[in-house]
Amino acid sequence: MRYLTSGESHGPQLTTIIEGLPAGMPLHDTDINNELARRQKGYGRGRRMQIEKDTVEIVGGIRHGYTLGSPVGLVVENNDWKHWTKIMGQEPLAPNEEDEVKRKVTRPRPGHADLNGAIKYGHRDMRNVLERSSARETTVRVAAGAVAKKLLKELGINIASHVTEIGGVASSVKAYDSLENLKEITENSPVRCLDPEAEKKMMNAIDEAKQQGDSIGGVVEVIAEGMPSGVGSYVHYDRKLDAKLASAIMSINAFKGVEIGIGFEAASKPGSEVHDEILWTEERGYYRRTNRLGGLEGGMTTGMPIIVRGVMKPIPTLYKPLQSVDIETKEPFTASIERSDSCAVPAAAVVAENVVAWELASAIVEQFYSDRFETLKELVEQQRTFAREF
Amino acid sequence: MRYLTSGESHGPQLTTIIEGLPAGMPLHDTDINNELARRQKGYGRGRRMQIEKDTVEIVGGIRHGYTLGSPVGLVVENNDWKHWTKIMGQEPLAPNEEDEVKRKVTRPRPGHADLNGAIKYGHRDMRNVLERSSARETTVRVAAGAVAKKLLKELGINIASHVTEIGGVASSVKAYDSLENLKEITENSPVRCLDPEAEKKMMNAIDEAKQQGDSIGGVVEVIAEGMPSGVGSYVHYDRKLDAKLASAIMSINAFKGVEIGIGFEAASKPGSEVHDEILWTEERGYYRRTNRLGGLEGGMTTGMPIIVRGVMKPIPTLYKPLQSVDIETKEPFTASIERSDSCAVPAAAVVAENVVAWELASAIVEQFYSDRFETLKELVEQQRTFAREF
Amino acid sequence: MRYLTSGESHGPQLTTIIEGLPAGMPLHDTDINNELARRQKGYGRGRRMQIEKDTVEIVGGIRHGYTLGSPVGLVVENNDWKHWTKIMGQEPLAPNEEDEVKRKVTRPRPGHADLNGAIKYGHRDMRNVLERSSARETTVRVAAGAVAKKLLKELGINIASHVTEIGGVASSVKAYDSLENLKEITENSPVRCLDPEAEKKMMNAIDEAKQQGDSIGGVVEVIAEGMPSGVGSYVHYDRKLDAKLASAIMSINAFKGVEIGIGFEAASKPGSEVHDEILWTEERGYYRRTNRLGGLEGGMTTGMPIIVRGVMKPIPTLYKPLQSVDIETKEPFTASIERSDSCAVPAAAVVAENVVAWELASAIVEQFYSDRFETLKELVEQQRTFAREF
Amino acid sequence: MRYLTSGESHGPQLTTIIEGLPAGMPLHDTDINNELARRQKGYGRGRRMQIEKDTVEIVGGIRHGYTLGSPVGLVVENNDWKHWTKIMGQEPLAPNEEDEVKRKVTRPRPGHADLNGAIKYGHRDMRNVLERSSARETTVRVAAGAVAKKLLKELGINIASHVTEIGGVASSVKAYDSLENLKEITENSPVRCLDPEAEKKMMNAIDEAKQQGDSIGGVVEVIAEGMPSGVGSYVHYDRKLDAKLASAIMSINAFKGVEIGIGFEAASKPGSEVHDEILWTEERGYYRRTNRLGGLEGGMTTGMPIIVRGVMKPIPTLYKPLQSVDIETKEPFTASIERSDSCAVPAAAVVAENVVAWELASAIVEQFYSDRFETLKELVEQQRTFAREF
């Protein structure tokens, strides 16, 4: 499976084309809209989230509720576009319009793509950069991920996430009865946290950051249950599933780290406390006593839950000014503010879920490929049986 | 650029083919052999490192010291192959030979690819898995990386690494005068550590782990200086350089996490202490006051040093036994030992350097592509000027 | 550069996303609309061409007349969609609606994708196949090609085409004064033919085929002038430019053959009459006395005009019935007619031009890549100088 | 599946790495050596074919007669290498050696990659080009193809070829009882021709060409029987199987055209005589009355035999001189002769078979993927049943 996205933050729409889905898979716009809505929630978001109530329009590849096998086209309109038709329009500007309407940006914001992107593409107006580098693009990545999530769900693979840290406040609750139970709690938590104590402190930290014109980041954890064992591969470095997950997480705007299972803790523990012992029963087949390696060994799934964490840095747009330089005048200035989220970690958890869903679904579709979804479903089930009886 | 590798741990040889190098780049086998030798050093390695003194044979793509533009073929022979011709040979075995020579493995080692790989490919003899999943394969990944490193060096981009933690012992020295200076220290440290105090403690920790039949992991940091700004891209998720680096690090055997710049620390700091202020002088152009983001913003280089860290779990092969299950008898057993490194973190630092080199070189070659290395070199230099004068 | 397309023939829209264009390249919707209009012309087309007046909407990647470097999103609406919302809608049908509105297709047409596609994807309703396998999809391939064509034009590379045969009538005019002159003639010919005699006979052949409820195919020739020499490569089989052109032409609906230069004639001529002698003058550099190899030697451009021909089979939808089998009843029937073009060769010439443009532009962008179009332009010019002075 | 190749014509060896084969597929070096031997036969070959008796060495991915799932490494040594170690060695030359041993080539041969390749990569010594652009590289393409062929054979898919034209002499025998019968005849024909009359004339034509210091080309036809229907796809242009076959054929050295089924004849026939009527019987399922479309409709297999033809131009190295220009002196000269095959069409038929085998096997492996060859085999069989019962 592969997908491309297009669209600027204040352009007419965001678009994605997903190629490589099998035919006959059930898919409705509500499957996607649910994820888009989840992405827009979360304590600490600013005005933009109110302007846009994202809904998807399916423009290809689905008929009467099922995939056709042809590429799926998805469109999410930018409701604000009507106010930006001149500024972001495709038509050349008349010379006199340039100053009036262009809203040229010459002041790069530290921590954003502005300056590097301008130097790369030769843009003297950094609006040409920020319109695309904006996290607005994650909307269609979530849309594509929602399709993947649906595919996984049909195969009995479930994905959820929770926030484990915000602004230095760590969640102390790591256990949950079931993924359903985890979802219930996190969907009702403004910061998607399992720990009610930490939840309050996180919200306070967000409020405080906002008050001080600052912003805070955090850590999100994605969990996937139900993956059959042996997905991914050790035979070539670019087929390792853990490498693909790392890439997916790191490609989310503002993410600076990723770990699987115990992750960085592995540096301070002896091997005997890191590896997961292998057990076997007739009903269950092979399984692990523990899951410190987060469901991945040798670039492949073990059959245990996949556990991936990523760290998001604080949103770089601050009221609290950081120094920068105007690229026209070369004069220093203190960085301008384009918007005002003080914390986007809860939303990022939803994005992380969906990019992980994409990688897992891609790996599944590659490994148990069939043009017909029903057959693919059977093949995954057969793999489960094969593993159990191995 | 792209490369494939083949070869099993006890097969005749490891092979790699590198496609996409420009023509006219100087390259000698010594460039590669140096890196291969560095990979074989390090306190805590076992017997295998003595058996194999890896040297490369160039079998394509180089003539009289320069790349031809055609694919570069590299071979590293396994010196031990002569003892394994029957066990690992390509010829079918006679029925009576099966038991004698096959050295069949039916006992999966926890933390290895053995069991998942066997289930995936349907191997009842897990030697079929472990021969390829072995870290021996990193030899040719280092060979490919050494070619990339040479390319970068010619462009004035230097890469080095140091070990920042082993078995819970952290290095407290983070500063260094220059990359040359860092290299000098680490090349003379048995654990590739900048901090002489920590070095001793790390070596003690390794000794102790060995004594207890245990193993320990650690954290390595790779630094690349000299990358022009604007390499990578924000325009599409799969073109982000940070995502590619994350994938590269996570694809190294036994790595469970990766971070860029301050990484996971970003979860506990306010935005004002995370982002790097932008400064400018006429001679230097734009630069950052600090480098907390590790030289990468918006999926692109900032021109500051690239800083990437990865965590390696302890080697899963222990004298201290972990429980597992024989796949034939389904009887539990305590996991066997195939080899005896108690810590491979120093070697892993060299591997990490080289896989990072590959990603950086690939990004450079893609972005400043020319069929002729001399032109590519000029284009990179022009980019530096362009950025400085922007 | 890469692009994906989505959209069904009677769905809401056709969409394409083009990724990898440099920034700062001029692009207007008229550049694309011109090509879309050219594709809709041609003697022998049926009703559909009157219904749809295709125009493109740019939904990403362009601002104020220039590419941004971000992916370009293009949409072409299907004007007929309003009549097909139920039949082709994404919503599941109510059970009672199924028979009424579904317009289920169970009778595969010989020569179409219907039957193979149904078997592949498991569609019992072959509308699920024909909606995507329809040549309607070439609309967005032309849109993508138009972008490529614009890029080439900016670099001084021009592409045109003419029809050399229709239904057994061959054009006897092979010469033309200039590509501009060729364009003038073919744009005014209803069958895009250089030979006025043949033109009349071709039109008669089309009329006759129509009268007899039959259809005819033909041969189109695409010419590209201005390509610098050395584009493509011999170093790896999948980098050869001739192979890419062959793939592009053969991927057009109904094409069954492709040749470069003298093509199949090369089977009956001695080497001394096939190869092009190499000449040199100070002003011009190297050139060939003849151009029998169609501008390509060793998988690379020679600097001479690129000449590629493709053969299109007659459109398989005929009034004249061919036998087939209903997949539900297994009863034989004589194939139904969905539409009535009796010859689509002139339009196919436009499609061929545009897919060739895509391949040439991709090869150029890969080989002289720069993020900034102005630099890319300079690099192509430098290559021309380098070749001249070589 | 993917593969890379490396190696120069007079370098130490040719190498290929094949990645993506399922595990458990039987494979022996004899499977490959047979194809290598077939490639070296054929009336009209020169001295080189006597020097090299190509045999493969398997250096990875196979154990005890079966694929491991890991990449397959294949090596074919150049027996002549011992005479070329200085001229083609990797070590830099001492200044005084340059003139002596370098065998510098400054005279580009018309019809070869020499000049374009030199301009592309900036090589003043065109030996740097011709060593790689040589058809010697097809040796490892055949090796990779032989692996694919073996895979197909295990699935009941057989591939063969015959020569239909050489130097203007066309074979008039198009029918054959079975593919086995065709193979028997062609393996015993020095020009791989089914028509004994034409065979003689072709050999005469080769002799005559040789006498005159000229060379001749021809047309080869590849036939594949047993492909299940629905392989390939219409849903995206780059997934069409006919496009992939066209690319594969055109990428063979010296090929200038490709056609499928009746190919270019389709330009002169009415639709009613081009398309294949669809029939059905309970035992056989759907099939076509004729096979004018060569087993491919809508980019997919129909289940009928695949028929692909390609045209090879005469080998460009002639005793009969063509004019060219020395790149150092800019003096005209008449092109030198490096070797003396006067016709390589019979060998090219073998190459064509093997590159077609690669594409078909890749398409099969992608579409019916399983990590375990036994399962893949079952899936292909299930597809045959599904198609028959559809």
C-alpha cells in the first residue's frame, strides 16, 4: 500500500490517494470522520480547531460501502478557504496586489520548518513553506490511517493510545483491563490519560504554560493488540517492522524520539531482565511471559501487543518570544505568533495511532496479500492457526 | 542510492551491491577496511571477532581508485566458511547426512528472531533463521556505510560517535573540542566513551555482567558535522530526514529506541527551553544559538550538527538462562548459548555511524544529484553559499 | 517525481497528486486545460466527449502561478456525476434498491478488462471493474503529463505527435520543417495526420468502420526535441530511459506495441544501415548523421530527437457483436455496447505525448535535480554546454 | 521481488542479489547453469563465448537445496579476469603505468552507449562506459531470471521462446504442438527457429553478414503458458503487467521494439478481427476462442498464453566501418571493432525469456504472496480454481 497527500493549510482542501487496498473491504466515511473528530479534540488546543470541523469526502475507490480495489481518493475541505482565495490562490497576482494581499512572511519562527524550508526551496516568502509544513497536513494522514485502522479492525487487530507524560507530569497508571477499557477512559479524558491524578496535573501544566505564553510537549504510547506473529522480517534491513514504525512516528510533526517496549530503559538493565521468556500451551501456542520488547523481536511481531512510544516537543509557536532574524532586513526580532495551541499532545496521540495503523496494515497487506479482502482475512486467520500449531 | 545485501553468518561470504553512486568519486578498499576493523573492536566481544578479520574485496563499480557510476559490488568473506561447507552448503543433503551434519536448531532463544522467523518462513530448523538474523550482517551494512562516509568526507561532512551509557553507567562528558578530538579519544577508549571515569565503570560493568553470565546494553550517540542546511524535506512525510534516520537506527539489530537532539527530554521542558534561537552574521549566515533539536527541524537539516542517539538492548544470548520451549518436543528448556559477547555497544556505535552516514549521503545525493561527483561537490558548495547569502 | 491517480469513470471526480516537482516552476491551469481539450478532440469520438468539457482545478502545490515544492493536487470533475450518485455512490444500498439502481454488469466485453478484473478482485458486478479500467482515467494522466510538459517546455524541450496509421491507412509524410510546423498541421487535422491524402482516407475508414458497427486502431508517433544527451543510464536495467518509455506507452489503455526509432524494421536491415554515424563540429558538438535509433542509444538520449511509436488496437466496444458469456447464467451472448467511439487514435496520440512527457521530465528532474527550478534550469543548460564542449 | 546487479565485462565477476523470494522453494545451481549455457549458444557468436563457460556460484540465501527467505546472492566469475587485473583493477595507477596498461578508449562506436555514457558520467576514457554497458551484464540478468523461471515452473508455468526473424528472413512456422515440442525444436536449432527452411536461410544470412563485415538483428518471441487469469492490474498505470513486460524487453541491450499478441498488426485490422471472443465450459471455465491479444487484456492475464515479441537491432560492432569522432583529437575515424559476433539474436531470445520470467514471477509473488513457498503454491492453485468456478 502507498499513499500521497497534497494540500496547504489555508488552501482549498487536503487530499490523499491510497493505492493498493484489496477489494471488498467495508469502508464508510464515518470510519474516517470518527478519527478526524478525535484528532481535533484535546485540552490545550486553540482557535483553529473550532473553525474546522473536518469531514471527509470519498471521491474514488469506494462503491456502496466497499472498496473496489481501485485507488481510494479522500478529500477534506478547509472551511476557512473562502477567506484565503487571494492570498493562497493559484492565479498570479497583479503587481499592485502583491503588497496588499500576499501576507508575506519574512520572519522565521524557531523550531519550525520556516527557515530551512525557505533556504531549501528558495522561497523569500516563508508562507510558501509554513502552509505545507503545518501540522494541518496530519489531517489527511489520519484519514489514510483511519482506512488502515478499519482494515486492521476487520482482521481483529485493535489500536489505541494514551498519553503517558505532558510537560514533565508522568502518568503512573500503566495497566488497563483491556484495550476497550483503555479506550473508554482515554476518550473521556481531556488529555487522553489513564491516570486521573496525572490528568489533573497535566491540565494544570497546560493552563500554566498558556498563562506564561509557553508551550509543553509530552509522550504518547500506542498499543496494538491482535497482530499475528511473524509480521515484518529480519532478512533485509528495510523490511524490519520496528524500523518502519520508528520512521512513521518520527515523521509526525514535532516528534523527536521513538521507543519500542522498554526502549531507553534497556540501557540500564541486564539482559536477563530485558528479554521475554518463551512459554507454550496447547490452546495458546507460543507466548511470552512478559512483553518488555513491546511485541517486536528481530524486526518481527511476536504476537504480543505492539507498544510504541513517541515524544513530541512543545509546539514552537510561543507568546514567550524567542529570538530570530528577519530574512529581508537581517534584523533580529522576537518570533511572531501564528496560532496559540499550548499543547497538542492529546491530538498527537491520535495521529500516532493512525500512522502506526498504516504501517501495521501495510505490513499485513504485503505479507498476506490477496486482491480479495475475504481471502486476505482467511490468510491472516490461517497464519494465526499456523503459529498456534507450529 | 539503494543497496541490497546477502549472506548468512556461516555462509561463504557477505555481499552488497550499491547502486546510484555518481562517477568519479575516489574510493579505495582501505576506506572500507578501516570501518570494518573499527566494527570488530570494543571491550566485551567474544571469540568470533578473533576468527574473522574482515576485509573487503571490491568486485564491481570501481576502477583505478574511482567510482565508475556503475553499481559497486563488495564482498566480505567469512573465514570460517571452510568448517561449515556441509552444514551451510547449497547442496541437498543425503538422508543419512541429515542428522549428522545439519546442526538443526529447535530451541528458540528469547530476544532473538529465532521463533518469529521460524513461524514466518515455516522453518522447522531455526538455523535457517539465525544465520541471517545474526548481527554478522551488519558487516556489509558497515561496508555500504563506509562508502557513504567517504562520499560525505569528500564533501566536508564528518561523522563520529561515542557511547553515552553502558549498563546504567552514563558518561558525564558531553562536550568535545572538535569532532577530530572526539574521534581521537573514542578510538582509544575500549568502550568508545569520552568520559574516562565512566569508561572504567563501564568496563567494570561489562566484566561483572560477564562473570554473572549476563549481558548489558547501552546508548550510542552519532554526530555529523558539516551538513548544509535544507537537506531533507517537509513536503511529504516519507521525505523527512529525521524519519529516515530513525528508521536506520531502529533497523540495527537489538536497537529499541532512537532520539534526536534532546529527544525524550523534550517531554518535560517548556517550549522556550527547547527551541533554538536563530542568529545571523554576515560571515556565517544563519545559525542557532543552541542545538537542542539536534540539527533537524521540520524534517530538514538546520546546518547545525546532526545528533542522533539510539539504545541497544543487552545481547540476548546469555549464560544466565532464560526459559524457552523446544519447538519439536514442546518441552521447556533454559536457553542455549551460541556465543559469548557480553556487551556489543561499542561496536554498535560504529554500525550506527555507518547507517547514519548512508542516510545522510543518500539525502545529499538525491538533493544535489549529478552523475559526475565533481559537479555534485560544486552543487553542495553552492548550496552552502546560497544558504549563507540567503 | 511520482504520481498517483484515483477516480471512476462515473464517480464524482478524477484526482491526481504529483510529488517531487521543484519549487518556483511557473504553472497555470490553462497549461493543463489545453492538453485536456486536445485529448477530447479527434474524428471518430462518440457522445461522452460532448458531455464532458474537462477542466482542471488545482487544489494544492501551486501559489500565485508557481509551484511551491509541495505536492500538486489536481481535480477534474465528472460533469455527469449528478446522474450517477446512486449507482456509483459510496453509501450502502438498501436491499430493495439493489436491483433498481445498481445497473449491475454481468456480461464481460471481449477486449476489455471486465472478465479478468472481475476474477482478480472477485467482483460479481463488473461495473466495479469497468468504471476504473475505462480510458476515462487517461484524463488525469494527461493532466499529470501536462505538468511535465510545461516543465520540459521551460527547459527548451518540446513534444509533439502525429498519427502515422489508422485502420491500415498509412501516412506517407514523415518529414516536417519543424516541430512547430508539425504541430500546426496536426492541430488542424481531425485525425492528427501530416499527410492530407492519408487524412481523408483515414476519415473514410473511420466512417466506414462506424457504419459497419466496427472500430479501428492505429499507430501514433511521439517526437521530443531538445533533450540533452546522456539522460537515462546504462548502468542498471531499470534506469534505462527506453525501457521507461516502453512501459509508459504500453500502459495506455488498448496499446499493444511500442517501438523506438526504426523499431521493428531493424530486424531486416544490416547493422551498417541501422546505426547512426557520429559527427562533430565546434558549434554543435557531437551529433548523428541520421536518427534511426530514435534519439536513444544504450538506454540514454543521444541529443537527437526522441522518436517513439505505439500501436493502439481498435476500441473493443463494437456494434458488431462478438461472443461472450454471462458470468451469472453462463449463457453465451453477443457483447453489449456501452459507448460508441469508432476510433480513438487521434486522442491516444495526445495521451501518448503526455505520458512520454512525464517520463522525460522525471528523468530530467532525477538527473539534474535541484529543489529550485531556476537552478535545475541552469544545470540542464550546463549539461548542454558540457556535452558540446566534451 | 527486486534484484540489483554489479560487475564489469572484464572485471573479476558479475554479481546479483535477489531479495523477496519466499522460503522453501527448491533451487539448485544447475537450474541457473542451464540457462547460462543456453545464453552462450547460438549461430553467429564470436570468440568471447568460447572463453567464458559461465557457471554460477550461490553465495547466499540457499541451504541444502531450498531458499531460506533471505536474499539470494549469485556470482558468475569472469574467467578472463586474470588478464585484466591491471587494466580493470581497483588500485590507482602509477603515473607511468597510465599509458602502458590503461587501454584507454577515446573512439566512441556508433550504436553503443560509449559517447552518451561518457558525456553523462564525464568519462574521458570510454572503457569506463563500455565495460558496464556491454551485453555481458545480461549474464546475471539471466541468472536472476533463471531463479524466477524455476519458481514459475514449480507453479506449472512454462516459458519458452523462438526466433521469428533474422536479417529479414522470417519464420513461416508459427504453430507448435506444445511448448515442450517447441523447446525440443528450438534447442536443436542453431538459430532457435521453428521453421527448418527459414533456419537455413537465417544461417546463410548470418554467414553473409559476417563475410561482409556486417551484422544483423531479428525478432524473438517469448511464450508463457499456465499463468492464472487476473495477474497484473488495471487499477493503476504502473501495475499493468503488459507495461512491465514492455519495460523488461526494451531494457535488454540493443532492443528497439516490443509487441504483445498481434502487436502492430492491430493497426490495420477491424476490432471484430482483433478481440478474442469469450467462451466457457464447466471443466475449463472461461477461455478465449483466439489469442490475438497475447494473453493480456486490461493490463492483466486472461489465462491464455502470454505472447511477447521484441526486436533486436544488429550488433553495432562492425568490421564494415561507420564514421565516428575521436573525443580527444576530434578527428573523424571509422569505428573500431572490439568483438565479432555478427548476430546475437538466438542468445537474445534466451535473455528475453528470462527477463519475461522475472516479471511474471514478480507479479505472481506480489499477488499471491506468502513467506512460505508451499502456501504460495496453494494460493496460485486456489486462484485457478476460483477462476474456473467464477
